Amino acid sequence: MEPVLRRATPGDTPALVDLHHLALRAVGADAAPGPWDDDLDDVLAHYVGTGGEFLVLDLVGTVVGMGARRRVDATTGEIKRMRVHPSHQGHGRRTQKPVLPEDPERAPSRRLRPDRAALPHPGRGPRPLPGNRCQQAWYT
């Protein structure tokens, strides 16, 4: 079965929080729940409502990946909350459409930068962004 890329819904909140902490624990980076995670309680308001996006990778009803684009300014977006369930990392899964679709009304696509707090996958080092178009594929 192919994974489905879709916008997060309010019903995804428990799965998003669990995936966030599970993926961070897998690389030794989980700081435990705190106010720095408040955006996960309402991703539609925090990301979509402010001109960004929050997408999940759904595999037969289970959220196995997530990623957000936060609008920084009129021309800049920042990749946030990019997480993949540890048991699905390294499988080379790609979706049939871009992870961060370009929508001229919503997407600040001229400059897209990674989250400054993003950590590379252990043993692989950071993955270069393919130009300014890191929405080309879901990297797992």
C-alpha cells in the first residue's frame, strides 16, 4: 500500500505528538514535553492559519511521517517538525505529489530554509536541500 500525503486534521494531534517524541528519542534529542511543543496542539492554527502548511504521511490510517512549512515572511518559509517514524526511516518512500506543494497564494517558495533545530539522521549526516525546492520528495 502506498502512503498518502494529506493535510493534518485536529484528530491527528495525539499521533503527531507521539510521532514527534518517538522520532526525537530515536536520535537522542527528546527534551520531553514542554511549552516548545505547544504548536502541535493546534497545527492548523499555528501553521495553516498563518500561511504555512502541515502535512502528514498516512499509511493505512497510521501517521508515519509529518512535516510543516512555517511562513517567515512574504518570500521565506521554514521547514519545521519534519519527522518520520523510526521503523519507516530509510525506506526511500516517496509520495506521488510534492511534500510542500507550491501554491502561489500560500507558499513562500522563493526561499525555503531548514529548521535551525533540525538534526540529521544518525550516521548519515545532513541531507542537502535540492536547491530551494525541498518540496520535491518526502525524504525518509
